[in-house]
Amino acid sequence: MSLGACILLVAVLAGAIGLARVSRRARRRRAPPLSDDLARLARAAPGGRPADALEVPSTSVVEDRAVSFPCHVCGESAMQALDHQVEEIGGERLRRVRVGCDRCGAERQLYVRVMAAA
């Protein structure tokens, strides 16, 4: 193969790679990433909003309950509690636990209601 043919082949391959990259970028701009859709679904699941707070019998199990759910992005069960705060929402005290996945790094927050002892 001549030098000119090699240069032409390299140019054609580089152009094809560049077009593929541009095409991928354009698709990402048109459609929101899948993780955005999964985060929206996670917010609609139990614990994702204050109105749908998870219920636990005592404060000692708040974080254990929050990390018991699999990751909403990758499905792994390697969740860790990153932050835990008490918030008053609608006149009710709820625990807001921010959890993160050790595998993919996705984060979400869960609301937890501690039930009063009867």
C-alpha cells in the first residue's frame, strides 16, 4: 500500500470516529440521561418524598433502613449513609437520610418517619 493510500485510510477512519462521537453527543443532548429518569422514579418510590416517608419503630434503625434499598441506578446493594438530618416538614419531624452507592457513586435521599411508641 502506498503512503498516500495509508494517509487516506487514516483520514477516513478518523472522520468516521469523529462522526460517531458527534452523533453520541447529539443523542445525549436530545434525550435526558437514563440516570435522570431513574432518579425521578426513585423519588416516586416509598421514602422518596416527605409524604411517602418510610416508617421505622425507633431512631436506632433509621440509617439501617435507608441503606437497605438497592441503588436506583446500578441495582447493587452497596449503599452507605452519607448524611442524616432531622427536618420539620408540614409540622412533622422527619429524618432525611442521604445515601450513596459505593459502586457507581449515585446518590439519593430518603425520608424516614420514626413512629412513636404506644
